[in-house]
Amino acid sequence: MFFRENGQFKSTYRADMQLLPIAQDRYFVLALVAFAFFAVPLLVSDYLYLSIINPFLILTLAAIGLNLLVGYCGQISIGHAAFMAWGAYAAYNLVQRVPMLNFLVVLVLAGLVAALVGMFFGIPSLRIKGLYLAVATLAAQFFTDWIFARVKWFTNYSSSGSVSTAPVQIFGWTIGTPRDKYLFVLGVVIVFTLVARNLVRGHLGRAWMATRDMDVAAEVIGIRPVYAKLTAFGVSSFYCGVAGALWGFFHLGSWEPLAFNLNLSFDLLFMIIIGGMGSILGSYLGAAFIVALPIALNQIPEKLGVPLSTAMASNVEFMIFGSLIVLFLVLEPHGLARLWAIGKEKLRLWPFPH
Amino acid sequence: MKRTWRGALAVVALAAAASLATSGNALAQANEQFFPVLVYRTGAYAPNGVPWANGYVDYLKLVNARDGGINGVKITFEECETGYATDRGVECYERLKAKGPSGATTFQPLSTGITFALTDKSFTDHIPLITAGYGRADSVDGSVFGWNFPIGGTYWDAADILVQHVGKKLGGMDKLKGKKIALVYHDSPYGKEPIALLQERAKLNGFELILLPVTHPGVEQKATWLQIRQQRPDFVFLWGWGVMNSTAIKEAVATGYPRDKMYGVWWSGAEPDVLPAGDGAKGYNALVFLAPAGKGQVHNDIVKYVYDKGQGTGKKEDIGEVLYNRGMVSAMFGVEAVRKAQEKFGKKPLTGEQVRWGLEHLDITPDMIKKLGMAGFMEPIKTSCDNHEGAHAAMVETWDGKKWNVVPNSRYESDLKIIDPMIRSSAKKYAEEKKLPTRDCAKEDGA
């Protein structure tokens, strides 16, 4: 009823090809963006920014990156935290060693460094597939853990191997308060979301999806697998690199190689599996699920006034979190994004379902 | 089926909304001093985290029950589980920092990784961090690290003291020349902290330093001990935490490396570290800097005022363990800092900034230690803006299979001639990297 495109006639190709062809969708997303930029800063406390919203946004960006590779191109990677690490350390070194660079340039360069490394570790994907590739990408993870823990140059010879950053300045705007960080990260994430949406419906995205669905067929119709797979690795690592730089500078502030360990890689993978593979929206939903839910679960007993010991509360958190993951995967294997799509479909027919 | 997931979704949404909606709206209650308690009672490090947390909380309860708070200002506290993970630690910090009428008093994360992350935030939030025996060694320099207080000792002190001790055992520091010392360390900021000093010492005393990292959580050490078997170091320094410690001792037994040549830092010298290794741990040595195991007047008070009233946090028979005592002494620093600051700012809830003044003017004399009931459990502490550490001595203790015994005549002070220049230059580098303003301590301490 609310969600029907009746009467919305497209008279030009341009109108037909826009990102969100249904008017209701368009207004909803615009309203959401406006809400995020103007209303959220008025409503939200510092705690929410620092503990939930900022990490959620940054990990969303990383999840989008991983989704481009796993969801769209069908190449599994369980080492994507490594590319975040490359982005973070590249940004740290650029800021330390070339202080006159604008941070936006640093972000892009950090992404490029991660992209190069990602393409290098993507080379095995040309010969191996599926689970074997997943294991090969583990190499990226362990190599990265090793190099940042052992090669002192990357950490500017810090005695403990931990690096720390100064507040970022862009065009005289010092991004210091949680709100400033939020606004900056939000801007970056929205820009990259738009780019991703456009990429996946352009020729590159089509090439990826063709490779994902059947690589032999894709080759027959003229898609070069080398090109498709390596661009997927490159773009995906670029996203993760940028996310890593944001994670380091705007979320952690100071970090050690352990911050980008295998657990983070798994978290990213869980995000896209739970959120929905091959869906940008799924990346958002999955990141929200993984970031916010454990923290919310941890606080529920206390908010409800149930006297649980600290240890018990955190064990309960693990149990409920684990069972919710199983529950969602059983009920909808295609992820939260699919649930959303089903909901939209139903709204379209409501109140007269077949 | 449809119903089920709708129901599940609704529950999740409600739960999320409920927990997110209310945060940070601390009730403005009068005359209470809020102590946030960052603990880890679960995960790989829980065996060590639990006794520390129990000691910490028990002491706060004792001050309330016995003295009615700090000069009449009641202590309130709230635990938050970090699991020793930096990200959750930061989340806990943000959750608790604004609670209570005057905000959090002081944070004690018991994790070097979390300390690094919180140090960053302290410059804007102005809440002191007490890191008794851990954290950044260079944070002794209060002119740069305005909010860190590594009271009682840093890892550089610990490493220096261990070198002094093995030097003495060999019959003189010059005998160290040509010897091999292996450092088996937790591959995290915690384990890496002592490396800088040991390298300096290796240059100075002419021993060879072998660095053997162990990855988190440290249950897999076969490769490490294979290397020890091949290289046969004269001494092994152990910089572990949690299960890594007991695993190392077990591996030493398996490799046949003599335990009496193994020296642990003070975080590798508690009951949970040696008990799992059984008899094999006999002869193993470790440092003890603040609280050795045992009981004193304060423990009797804790039993009388807290446990006998059914308010105890842990088990009664665990009172007096090494880590329990250390948690207790750590809590005492926070309490005494508040007491000191009350002399200047009045007997009311104090802000983090005011508590810092107290921490910079702590003067815990032997008399006071006796009054606190902690005679024999700590060194006198005297801090200032320039010196956030207050004391830099430690003793060596040996495990006899049943309990820890302090080695006679083994009280050492670290060599400030070596450490101090390192602290100053490292702190300076940090300030430059972060573009931090420094304080003029000569002026602050003079005033």
C-alpha cells in the first residue's frame, strides 16, 4: 500500500537507471541520511558515538569491502583484517613521515597501499577456489601480523610495538570530539557506499558477479578472470585499507598489531554472512548486529535490574549472542538483508496478500 | 515460522533500544565517590583477573563498612567486564567515565593494552589512570603523561632488577659478560615493554639477549622451548600473563630447563601461575613488588567487616593470595589519593582532576602503612608531578611447591642512572609524535 510504485512512470533512460528507482526508497534513504547528519548529533551521547556508532560505521565500510570480494565476486577471504592493518599502518607512517599531507590524501594513499597488498595476496585466487583460497588468504593475515610485530620501521621504533596518533586536522577542522569523528566517518562511509553501489551495477560489478556465478561461463562470454578477480581483490582491499585507517585514527587512537588479528577477520566475515552476502545493505545490518548486539546484551541484565555477577553477565552475553547467530542463519540463510527484502515485498502487497 | 522470527526480531530490537536509550544519565547523588572497576572474570586471563578484582572490590567495601567511606564520602563502584580485550576495555571506560556525582575517580584496567588506549583519552577526559606495576614505563614522566600513574614500579624497573639479581647470583655484574639471557614474552605491548631496557643492559653488561615471543593467549609454546633447548640460555626471564605462565613452567619441565634459572616478572609470580604445574614449579622464581602473599591487619579487617557480614566478593580462603593483595593495594592507592585530595579540595565528591592532585602528592610513609594495616605488604610511596611512580624497588621470591618465599637480602632498587634518561627521551618522543603540550613540573612541584 505504502510501497507501491504505481504511477511512477519513467520517461527517460536516466530516470530508469538511477540508483533507487522507487520514489519511496529514495525519500527514505535521503531522510535517513539527513537524520544521520542533522538529528543524530543532537540526540546522541558521547558514549554512543565512541562505543557503538563510530565502530559500527567504520566496520560497515570494511564489511562493504569484504562483501565486494566475497559476496559479489565469490572469492572467500578470511584475512581481511590484514588489509585493514595495512591501511592503518600506511596512514600512520604517512602522517608521521610526510606531515604536510592532507588527511584525505592520506586516506586514499592508505587505501592504495592496502589495495596493492590485497592484489598481491589475491594472485593465488587465479589458480585455486573456494575453501582452498580461504586458507591461502590466511597467509595474508599471518604475514601481516608478523611484519607489523617484527619490522620496527612500521611502528616508528616504538619500544612496545604500539603506535599512537595525534588528532586529525583537515582544512583547519580539528577532528577531536566524538561528534566530529562521527560526522567525518559518516561522510566517508556514505561516499564509499555510493561508489560501491555504482561499481557493482557497472561493468566491473557485472564481471565480478559473472565470475562468481560460473567462472567458466564468464570466461566464455569474454570476461578475463585475471582482471575480474584481481580488481575485486584490489577494490575490496582498498575499502578495507580506508576502513583500517579510520579504525586506527578515529576509533582506537593507539593500537598494537593485535588490534587487527584473526578475530577481526572473522568478525568481518560474520558480518557479511549474517547481514547478507552480495548486498550493500547487508553490510550495514551485519555490522550493526556484530558491533552493537554484544554490548547491548552485556548491559541488559543491569538495566533490567537483574543482579548478575560480572562474570555471569558476560557468559550470558556469549551464549545469547551465539544462539542468535544460529537462529538468524537457520531462519534466513541469506542474511538480514534478505529479511528486509522480504519485508519490502510484503509491504508492496499489503493489505491484500495473495 | 514467520511468527518466530518476528518475535525474535522484536525482542532484539526492544533489548537494543532499552540498553541504548539510557546511558550516561548518572543520578546526581550527593556525597559519593564513584570508582569504576574494570575487570576480567572471563576469558583466557580470568585465573589472574579474578583474584585481583576480588581484592580491589573487597578493599572498597572495607573502606565503606569500616570507615563509612573516605572521610564520610561513601564509595560507590561498578564492575565492567573487559575480557582483557582492548576494544571492550575502551567501551567499559566510556560507559563508566561519567557515572557518579563527580565522574569516575580513577581507572585501573590491569591491562597494558587497555592502558595504552586509555592514555590517549586521558588527555581530554582528565581522569587519572593508576597502573600499579604495568602500563607504559615512560609514563613515570608526569610532565608528558599527566594522567598516568605507574605507582610502585614499571617493567623497566622489573627488568633492571632481574638483571641485577642474576648478576649478583653470578657473583658480580661483570660476570654477566658472555652469558645468554632469554626473554620469553607475551607478544603484546605488555611483553614488549621490557625489551628496550634489556637491550640497553645487554650492551652495558655484555650479555646476549635472546627474544622469544609467544602469541596470545600463550598455550602454544613448543617452538619457543625448542629454541631454548637449542640455545641453552643461562637464564630465562618470563614475561607472561594468564595461562601463558603455567604453560611456560610446564614446558620448562618437559624440556628439562631448570626452574631455578627461570625468573618471572611480578605478573608471572602468583598462585594460579605455579599451581597448575604442580611439583614441577618448585624452585621457580619471580619478582614481587608491592604485595607479597600473606595476611596482615587489613586482611583481618576485611574478614571482619566484609566477609563475616556475607558481603565478600570471592572465597574467604583465597584472601591473601598474591594477586588478591595486589588488587587490594591498587584500590588503596585510589582511596588514599582521594583522601589526600580532600585535604585540599574539601570532603566532597572529587573530580578526576582533583584526584590527580592527590595522586601527585601521595606520601605513604612507613607509619601510614602500619596504620593502613599493610605493614610488610608495600614500600613507602612518594609521588610528585615529575615522578609518577613513587617507588622503584622489588624483591625476588621462590615457589617451594606450597607457597611463595621471599629470597633473603633480595630487595633491589632499579638503577635510575640507566632508566631515567630512557624515560625522559621516550616520553619526549611520545609528546612530539602526539603534538602534546608538556607541563612544567619544576613549577608544579615547587608550588
